Amino acid sequence: MRKKVGLGSKKDLNADLNLTPFIDLLSTCVCFLLMTAVWIEVGSVEIKQSHGTEAAASKKISYDLDLVYKTPTQLSLNLKKNGRRVRSLKVKAETAEGFQIKLNQVISEKILTIKNKAIEIATATITPRTTVNYGQLIETLDTLRKNNITNIGVLSAGGR
Amino acid sequence: MRLNSTLVASDAFEKHLINRKRKNSWGKKAAVYALMLTSMVDMFSMLVVFLLQTFSTSPEILINKGLVLPNSITASQVQEAPVLSINKDGNLYLDQKLVGLTKKILKQPNGLMKELNVIKNSWADHHAGLAFPGEINLQADKEISSTVVSQVMGVLTSGQFQSIQLAVIGLR
């Protein structure tokens, strides 16, 4: 007998999603991601110690900035134009946090603008001190980098 | 509760138990233990999303035990390069190998220079015809004096490692 097509008893279409391969995939993903996860993200702050290469190559009027630490919360800023001092400022604060805020304010308001004109700092040099720890030095580097001063060097002579 | 040899429920839970007993008494069925997959899939999906968000492709750099790196908000991605670390105990390590006391090395840097030359030579062997980039990762404890770090940087610069990457903990 010929089987009638389409007239047999209608079964409900099984629309259930097969979860097994889905769970397999998710478990594999979780295992892989957990094994390759980096929980402590180590970053880097670049220091360019070779002065007189990149900056000297350009013949533009270049400004250089010297940051000389006196104490962990006191620093003097010397702005130089073609080697001659143009501006000298002192930054002093009571606390380390307040010092960084003040330094940021002085750099953005008094160093990066001269006679209402924005200037670019070619190089910045930090002179460290024995009393200033490495963490504070990094905070100062952060403040400079926040103000788009990226060509930074640290004076490598033994400090006082 | 049994009343005139019939089961009477006193609360909803008891009613449910009685119903189950009645159903079971009609004909024994095989016990089916179904795992609630929906919540499990939900949890897995959330885990995968979280882990994918925190996934980083930056190279993994080992930090010496007891070394506390300073935090930075302007940190960039770390480069794969030799790692020089200055520990709080005063020891200097190059690629996890002890070189010596930092104070002694700063007075007589010959030992460190020798190790740096080995790295430089092996780099030159593997990259013939290319200029040495002079990249090095410097890890130092945040409590160490900045002058010690700057003096070590001076030694590195004289050893042609001029692109110094100061290792920090990146804050997002």
C-alpha cells in the first residue's frame, strides 16, 4: 500500500534547543579564559634617556622643562627656550596628593601657555632626590604625561 | 493527617505530598532527575562575558616576590624585553636571576654589564642586520629611593639600553 504523504497524524515539531554542545562550548571557553587571564595588569612608562637626539634634530624653537626635586613635596620648575631659562617656578604643598594636584595646575596653566599661546615641551628632565621615593617619581611622570609631555628623561647622576 | 481513612491536607505542602503519593500509587514511574540547565547556562554566559572583557593580549611579565610596583594612570602596554628588577631588600635581579646587591653593582657595574652584553649578543645573533633597540623593562619597589633607580638607569644607558620601560601597575 502506498503511504499517504501529508495526511498522517501530525506530530508536534520539537523546537527544543540542544543545550549539550552549547554547554560544552561555554565550559571550554571558561576554562581557556580562566587559564589565560591576567589578573594584575603590568603597564609601562617609557623613559628616553638619550637626550640631544630627537629634540636636537628639529630646528624649531624648542622648550625644555627641568624639574628639580627639593623635598618630596617641593619642586622647582625651570622652563628653557633653546637652552636659556625663560621661566622659573616653585611648587610646594603640604601633602603628596596636594603636591601632584598643584604640579598639574602649574604645568597646565603657567608652563604650557606663555602670553596666551600654547607651547610644546620637547623634553622634560627630572632630577631626583634621595628623599623622594620611586612611587612619587612615577606620580610626577604621570602628571607630565597627562599634560602631553612624553619625551621624559631622568637625570642619572647620584642625587643628594 | 488521616480522617476516616482518607488523606486530608492541612496545608499546601501537605496537599502536594498527598497528590504525589496518589500519583505514585497509580503506577510506578521511573524517577527522572532533571538538572536545571537554564541557570547554569546563564552563569556560564556571564562568566564568559566577564572573562572576555578582562582578556588582555599584553605579554605576561613576572614580578619578583615581595616587589610592590607603583600605580600609574598613564601606563601603556608593556613590551617584551629583558626584565631588571630592584627589590626592596636591596638585591638586583636580571630576568629572575640574582645579579647582586644594588649598592655594590652601582659601585662596580662590571657584573651587570657582562650580563647585559650576553643579552645584547644573543639578540644580535637572532636578529642579524637589525639595529639593537635597547629596550629593557625596569621593575623597582615603590619605596626605593628614586636616586637608586636613576643610577641603575644610568648604568643601563651606558650599556646601550636606552629605551627604558618602567614597570607599573596600570590603573584603568
